Amino acid sequence: MTCFFTNLFIDFSLNLWIINLSIMKVPDNTTKSLIDAIIRKGSLKQDVYHTTLEVFNAFKSAGESLITKNHAIIDKAKYPLPFSYKDRGQFEFRLKFGSDILIFFMHSNVFDIPRDHEVMKTAYIKEDKTRSYCGIIHIFNFLADSFKYHRTNDVGYCIGRLFVNRERHYFIEGKREVGLLYNNFPYSILDDKSVKNILHSSILYTLNFDLLTPPYENIKEVTAGEMQTTLDAFSISTGKRLGFRFQADEVEK
């Protein structure tokens, strides 16, 4: 009798396992919808990521080419001037020219444009909401001496951030009080010419974005400890002025 019940329990457990396995192999509609959503959203973000990476690599090539082709001319200047390109991995490169450094940094994630953003009101987005998913490339400006002398308190500025969707449409937000830059998102497509223009605009803006004397109130008192640990360790940060415009902005009236 014991053997009978044991075999019956084994048969029941085996049948239950087969039923569960069958359910796992044939998802119900809810599970299928979930899997489809994961694939659809994941594929979209991968499309955006790879497109942004292609654009970023185009910026790398344009930056390196600019340095290589013009280095001999810079070398003829009256004084030695820094002029170099440095690749710092998959998501970053640096251009050094004169007293400035531009850092181009690509974020590894994909972002959706906020609903209240002006771009979201365009017919281009309303026709296809997936077009609002973008990769972002940041452009930072630092003083070259901040890195040379390890002045960790010095301030750098994000002079622009480039949004790119899977169709290579783009717009740029810049450090200015009002408005967008390169804001024709429905029609602006990143090609070699636009990459070169953005790169040149960034450098020209940086050259015209000059270092100003910090307010006297910020430096009138210095502790003995700060003096003893040399200028590099000052809590007084060096940075360019606030309230600046990107080079591509129209002249404000």
C-alpha cells in the first residue's frame, strides 16, 4: 500500500512538472506582451546608443584631423602653444589649444526628452514618439592649467550638450540665459559638415570666453594654512565668467 501511494505521488508530481513546463514554454498573452515590450524598448535604446556612438566617433575623427592638419602652422607661432588631441577611451576625448581644454564626453545611457520641452511640440515628434529618445554628448570647457597644476577647485563649464536620436536628428542646448542652439530638430541631421561646424563653433566660443578677474571679496582673506600648502591647494577656485553664450548664438540685442 505504501508503495502504491508513493508511486501515485511521483506520478502526480511528474504530471504537475510537465504542466508547469508547458506553461513556461507557451506564454500567455500578458507574458507575451511583456516580452514584446522589453524587446521593443531595448532595441530602440540600442539603436539610439549605436547612432550616438557613431556620431561621437565622427567628432573624434574631426578633432584629431583638425590637430594633425594644423599642428605645423601652430608650431610657427611666436611662443610655443599647446595644440593636441587626446583619446581617453570609448566615451571621452580632449582637445587642448592655448590655455584651454575642451572635453567631449558621451553619456552611455539613452534619455527621453522631457514632455514640457519645446522639441516635444513639433510635428516630427508627434508623428513618432520614439524619435524623442536621444543620446547625449556633453562639451566641457576647462582651463588647461587646472589640470597641469592639479587645481582641483577650479571650475569648468558645460558649454553645450548635443542630443542625437536614432535618425541622427539633433539639437544643442547651450549655456545661455534663454533659448536653444541648433534647435531645428525636425530637419537638422548630423553629417560630417555639421560635426565640423559644431566642433569649430565650440573652439571659437571657447577662445572668446575669456578668464576674468574673480571678485575681490572672494580673495581678500586667505588663511596661513592655504598659503603654506601652495597656490595649488587654494580653496579659491579659478574659472571663467558665468552668463556666457555659445559661439553659435545670435548676437543679443
